[in-house]
Amino acid sequence: MTRDVFEYALLRVVPRVERGECFNAGVLVYCRARSFVAARTHLDEAKLMALDPDADAVGVWAALRAVEQVCGGGEGAGQAAGDDAGRRFRWLIAPRSTVVQPGAVHSGLTTDPAAEVERLLDLLVR
């Protein structure tokens, strides 16, 4: 089996940006060799409310789903619809000061990038 290099970044929820408190709510995976990019998300609403009882859970869910749609490409990706997988990944990992923020990029080797997304979600988010 061929192992390919992949990159990943966690998606963090920062309910009150000024406080800097955060928790993991998703993972982005990119594998250039396979033109693969995907995101999976999981929002722990109890953690969200613990950090900010006034947080907009519906808005956070919408932001997380938007990341998944950009990864998927096509019509759901909006302006990124025509971009290749690498460009969509790089756009999503760009630093931003919003409620949903990307973390640092890490790398590894995988034989199955799609399975890697699920493995990392279980290991680092759920």
C-alpha cells in the first residue's frame, strides 16, 4: 500500500475571541497526492455554553458546516467552487479572528485520507 503525505489542522471554536478560550470542533485534512480535501465537524454544545452561556450555537454550527461545504467544492463552496483541493485547504487554514478558527497545520502519512479524517475527529475532537 502506498502511503501519502497529508496535512491536517484542527478547527477550534473560540466563543469569546477577546478571552482566547477554545475547544476543538473539527478537523481539516488535505492530501496533495490524491487531490483530497475534507472536513468533519462535531460541536459539543455543552462546552460551548460553559465558555459562553450567550453563545450562538446555531451560528457556530453554520460556520462549521460552511467549512465542510468549501472542502466539498462545487456549488456549496461559494466563491471557492472552482478552486482545486489545495487552494481550498490553504484558504481555510488562513489565520482569522472569528468564532471558528483553524489551528496549526501538522502532517503525517496515510494510505486512506478519508479514513484519516474520521480517525483524527475521533482522536482529537470527540
